[in-house]
Amino acid sequence: MDVPAMLEAASLLVPEKVATENDITVNDVWEYLTHDEWEVALDLLEELGDVQPLSPGFWETLATAAEQMRLDRSAAWCNWRCYEARNGTIRANLTLRPAAEARRKTAIPGAGVLRPMWDIGNRSPAGGPALDIARLWVEFVPFLEPGGQASVRLAPLDPSQWQHLEPGQVITMHEDRSVAGTAVVLESVTAHR
């Protein structure tokens, strides 16, 4: 399937009544598709996907279209959203420890490549903290510097271990035994299957 056909197929999965804060609807997507403005259509479909939860198939189709257009960050984002559609969404406000106080001296890449460990309150059989792994996506910026703060999304290796999280809960990020950062959960939504 070619890019325009994929974008058309994805647009058919968006309910007609869905609109962004700027009143963008699927009709706007169709207008850009008729003028071969595929990248703009892709961006608008991503925005519409933020208005209400859409199916993994929607996000898979957008990811494939983005890959064919060689839009690597968009493809990674759409694949991330596909994961969330299947497994749920966890968002948090993360503050990294300053470089002078932590092992990390370089920025965290924002596009979901880092897989740190997290203390989310689970316990090991011996009673100590059990650390759980989750990929990290930094929202709205390409990376997060040591000492910085940003909204992040987490993609757990085992989503079932994370279902107890609630907004306001504090969790800690680890890249080794020491605490690399502290996060406050903003949202924890289980996927609707």
C-alpha cells in the first residue's frame, strides 16, 4: 500500500465528530490528502489521535506511512502510541538529578530509546524494592539534560506490574543502584481492549 492509501485508511478510523482544540477534523486531513500534502496529513492525524484513544491499527498504519516517508521521529512516535493503545498510557513529570550529583553526565535522548529501571513500589521476594524496566519518551523536547525537568511517557516491559500507579504517586528512576531521577505520576490509564 502506498503512503496516500495508508493515510486514507488511517483517516477512516477517526470518528467524524473528533476535533482538536483548533477545530481540526478528519475533513481537514482529506483536504491535505487531495493536494498530496502527505506530511501535513500525517501530522494532523497524529493530533487527532491525541483527542481520543484510537486503535493500534490506526497507529500502526501511521507508523508505516511515516517510515515510508523517512520521518523517523514520527514513525517512532506512532509506534510508541501503538504500544500505548495496546498496553495503556503512563505519563509523569520527571526531574533528573544534576550531573554533579548523579552518574549521568549527558542528556537523555527523548525518542524512547532509553530503558531505565524504576522503583514503582513493587517488592522483591526478599522484601526489598523490585525495580521494573520501562522505556522513556520525553515529551515536547528532543532530549532531557541532567538536572532538567520534563513530562515523560513510560512504556513498561511488563505493563501488568505498573497497573497500581495513580496520579500523584512518586516513583524513582535508576540507571544503576543510585537514584537518577524522581517522577510524579500525572496519568496512568489501562488500555481498553
